[in-house]
Amino acid sequence: MKRRVPKPLLIVLLVVVLAYPAFQVFLFGYTGLRMLIASQETHEVVYKVTGTAKQPDISYVRDGHQDSADVKRAALPWESQKLKTKGSSQLFSVSALQQLDDNGSTRCEIWMDGKLVDSKDSAATGLSVHCMYLP
């Protein structure tokens, strides 16, 4: 005598087998769409370095990826020009390295679209400071 599988169980199995791939396609499409929209977003970034340090060397990332710039012996307060960036996978970074004989303090800030997203003060006088932001 053969055992029969109840019809409701077959229906549930069929729905699960068909629904899972459909859900995966939907999820991939939704995530892909969100990534596409994020890659088109533009941001305005401004770096600031303030403090009592005499003339620190400042380094910062210009485009949110790999292009960096250096300012040797900058006068404080220092501020970058407004940088326009595009995309979602970006790294924003600014650091101020004080001269060996400098006992001043420094503070760095990263502003994105008019909002402060990171700020740090040097831990003690004479030390460098570094700010970093990953949106």
C-alpha cells in the first residue's frame, strides 16, 4: 500500500520552492536599485583644522576615493575649499601632523552637506589629529 502525501503539504512545498527564487530576484533588484541611486548622489565636503599649533602639515582625501592632497605648514585656522563628490563608497579623511617642536593643540572636522560628521581633538599638546568618515 502506497503512502500518499496530503495535498496541503504539497501546496506548501510548491509555494516555498517557487517563492524563494522570486524573493531573491526581488531582493537583488531592490538592492541593485538602491546602489544605483546611491552611486548618483552628490555631496559637498569641507575639511577644517583649527587649534593653537603653529604650522601643521595637513593631508586630506579630495574625491572620496584615492586622490589626496597635502598642505605643508598650514596656517590655522585652515579650511578646504568645498569639494564636490559623487557616489556611495567613499572615504573622507583629514589629518594634521604637528612639527616636532610644536606644543600646540589641533582639532579636525569633516563637514558633509553642511552637517558635522566627524571631529577630533588632539589627545595632548604636540600630537597630531586624524578625522575619518565612511558614509
